[in-house]
Amino acid sequence: MENLDLYEINQIKNKNILGRNVSDAAKSKNPLALFWSASGIEVVTNSSELWIQVSSNYSVNEIYLAVQISGYTIARFMAPKEKTWICVARNLNAENKNDICIIKDSQPTAGDPNHIVQIHQIAICKGSEFFEVPKKKYFIEFVGDSITSGEGLCGRPESPEWISSYISVNNNYAMQVAKRLDAEISIISQCGWGITRGWDSNIYSSISLHYENVCSIFESPMQKELGTCQKYDFSKKADFVVVNLGTNDNSSFNSAWKDESTGKVYQYQMNDDGTVTESSKKEIYDGIKNFLCKIRKNNPSAKILWVWGMIKLDKIPAILQNAMEDYKKENGDQNVFALELDAMEDVEIDLFDKGSRWHPGPKTHFLAAKKIADFVEGM
């Protein structure tokens, strides 16, 4: 390391903190903790190489980091548990200013009290500089589930394991939208979670419950100390909020979940004729409207786009569209839009189209990104 200059994160004046974080993340003397998928740090430098000192901890799933240069991935690796220096870029042309992002490629694992990854320092060649990070054209927030976390974008189609190796945000539809629109993005997503319930009918697996906090699906003492349960300040104003939720609510009709604290069993119900019962419909309908109100309260100037369909849904779309139309009428909010995306069942034909673990593959994500980007540009 003798030919390198070492910097604490707060010593780097020119940088961009990516994704949700605590308010003082850029200025704090503490290491930079990364929470959600695609969170990280972006720098522009003329250094021919760049190193990061990183550490992690977890009890369930290991954590992957990825490195992007000018928006294109050059590396993906498992974060070590011990504090370690890793060279993430080398032999770059020192006459160029390279835009380098180090991002968390794995989603947070809800329920793991030890899950954390931190960047302690960044090192560049002596005599090199950090330059101002250019502002992107748009800032877009994506809210979703396993599809937005990139589940299935690594691994062969036949692979059934639920492991971090097969969950990668790197080239998911949100990242592709960012490239198409010259946008900075922030992601809040969790595999198996929904609008009101998770895939197994768990009433606590609702993204809406945590939307206003930094990352409150983490609530161990260690994680709280890092700021996970702090209110997120929404100071970086989103131009667009793209919501891709409903797939797991649709699945929850097939599973019952028991709340061990109360003994109550939860499951959405169907009538004998195959329609959704009024009580189940109302809970989903109310959940959608309430979440739209919460998003709007915190993003007063953003256009909200709710998308669905990368996995075919049969029960949720009609409820979703009715709830959105009623929300718009009741609140006079005309900056809310709906968009159905192409389903993987219809477009994935070739082996290379498909994703692992029965999730959308590269082709479905590509088509979704194009459709969303075109729609956003049209707005």
C-alpha cells in the first residue's frame, strides 16, 4: 500500500452516497454502512487503481459487493468478514476520469441480527485526485420484492436454492433503467414481501411498514446503533418512484400464516366461484391506497409509477388498478400511473432468457427496463 493514499470516507469531499442511508453518512467519521441493494459509494478519479477496505458480518446469507465503472459491472465478490483491503480496479488509464461505484449487490436479510457490510477506507494512487461526481438527469426510487432484488439473475435456471449467490441487483431492470435514462437510483426491496402480506401470508412482511425508515427490517441493537430504525429524511428528492409490488400478495392466497404471539391464522380467501372475497379485496385495496398516500407524503413532487406482471398475476391487478383510480380521484393526484410489464411465462423461450429459482431472467428484465424507461421518457 506504499504507493497509495488512504482516505476515510468523510475525508473524500467529492463523492456520492448511493441508496438509503443515515443523514450524516457522508460526513460521519464512522465507516460507511450499506443497507439496501444497490446502496454504495460513487467516486470519480484519475487513479489507475482503486482499493477499498471492507468488512461484513451475517448469520444467514453472505453479502456480495459489486464494482461498476461508468455503469458497467467489472467485478462481483463476497465481502470478507474480517476488515480487508481489496483492489477493485487496476490498470486504468490515468489520463481519464473514471466514474467508479462500489455497491451492495445483495439485499438485506430481514431477521438476521448480524447482517452488516461496511466500507472503512478507500485508497487511490499517490498524486491522483477525486473529482466532482456529475449529477445524473433523474433520481428514481424503486420499491419492490425479489424481482427488484434481482433474485434469479445468477445461477442456472434449474437451480432451486435460495442463496445470495443467485440474488444479484447488478443487471436487474432498475439498473438497466438507470443506464437508459442517465439516472441515479435507490432501491428498497425484499424477497417474499408484498403490499400488505408476504408470499406466506405473513402480515409483517409489508414493505409499506418500513418505507419511512432507513432500513428498519434490521432491528438488533447493533443495527439500530448504525441508524437502521432512524427516519429516512427523503432529502434527495425523487423525480419518479417506481413500485413493483403485488406478486407476493397474489401468492398469499395459497398459504396460511399463524401469528405465534396471538395464535391468529391469516390467509386471503376466495369465493366458491373463484373470485376474491370482499374482506380480502378490501384489505388489499386499502393497503394500496394507504401506501400511495405514504409515498406521496414523502415525495410530493415525484411521479409515481406502479408496475406489475413480470410474473403473471391473476388476482391483484384488478384490485390494484381500482385502488389507484380511486386514490387519484379522492386526492386529486394525477401524477400516479399504472403499467403492466411483459410476463416471463410469455417471453422467456431460450435457455439463456431464463432466471434461476423460478424468477424472471435476463430477457424479462431487459423488456421491463425498456418499457419503464420509454414510459418515463413519455411522461
